[in-house]
Amino acid sequence: GAPGRDEQRTLERVRAPSDVRLACQLRPRGDIEVTPLFAPRPNEGRPAPVGSFGHERDVAILFVDLRRWSGLSERQWPFDLAYVLDRYFATVGAAVREAGGVPNQFIGDSVMAIFGLETDLATACRQALRATALIGERMDAWSEGFEAQFGQRLDFGMGLHAGRAAVGEVGYLETTTFTAIGEVVNTASRLQDHSKKASARLVLSLFAAQQAGAADTLGEPEMLAVRGRTEPLAVLYAVRTA
């Protein structure tokens, strides 16, 4: 039969030719023969077996970003910067774990965390919101002495979204890491970026807030055009408390 609505949307997203269907929609009624169209190139390392990446599941993704890091880096000694990053990563990482999530990636001055690897999505979103509260409390406590020591305020922003992602190991040869990949990850990162312009401590999708049962506590949603998405996303804001 013709592609269903979800399959058609996926085909359009990947710009598939008109004669292409998704293999996951195939329902063979007899013997079939499969001809690979692509093969691994020689001498590119050990090819990963099919399906080794992991699996899909519904997760909540949180990004936390340290603000004005470039300006701080320009004026401080490298060991001072290493101290700041180490304490920042430890503060965020501990809050994420305490709330039930996994601090997944530490890149530059940003942290990515995954919630929902062992829970349902509603629980994952509640855990993620709990983590944002813990991060706010602990970063605020640290900032009391930070300005006197480093000459600027300690500031940060967060982005939170929820949805379906592929989770598993990615990398090359022995250098791999466990992570989540998908639109939900990209969108959470964009929401964190938007928190700078919005002067908000946290920007989260209305969907994530609804899953957590907290949509009514964060004001009216706003439709936001998010880079990489074809349709605007309803979002909510949590403003800075200080």
C-alpha cells in the first residue's frame, strides 16, 4: 500500500526518491533477496555489526552551558580555568545523577545529560526538571564567591526537550562514548542557545513540561522557530532568580 502519514513525513525529511520506502515497513510474505547498495571501504577500521549502536527510546535531554567562558579564558591562568571547569562539571554532574539522570558529555563549557534510560518519559522529565532546580541552587551558592575571585558573575543557561532518540555507543575503534542521537538532542541544544537571547535560566519545550506535570507553573507558552525544525516549537521559560 501507499506510505502512511508517519512514513511519508520521514521520507520527506530525508528527501527520499519517490520509489523509495522505509525498510522497517516491509512485511515479506515469502523469500526475499537483499542487495547491499553500500559497502564499508577497506582499511577504515573494524566495521560495526548491524544493530550494534543500540536502540531507540523516549528520553529527556538537558544541556547546560557556562556563560561568558571566552572572556574568562582570556584573563585567567590555565590552572584557574581548569579548576573552574572541574568544579562546574562536578556540580552539574552530581546534580544530574542525584536527580536520576546520566551526565553524558562534557564538551568545552557545556554538559549534556540524558534522563529516561531506565524509566518512562514522564518520570524522566520530572527528573530533568529536578536536576535543573538542583543545578540552579548549587551554581547560585558557588557564585557568591566567584565574582570576588574571578571578576565576573557566574552565569549559565539550560535547554530541555523530550522525545525519541537512538541511544548507544558511537566513535571510532577504541575511542567510543555512550550517547543519544536524534532531533530531540539537537532541539535541546538549540533551546539552551536560545536561553541567552531570552535572558532565561532555562528554556524547555512545552511537551517536556507537560510530561513532567509542570506546564501550568511556568507561564504561557511561546511558539519558537528552532533551527533544524520545519515547524515552530511551543516552549516555556524559567527566568533567573537573581
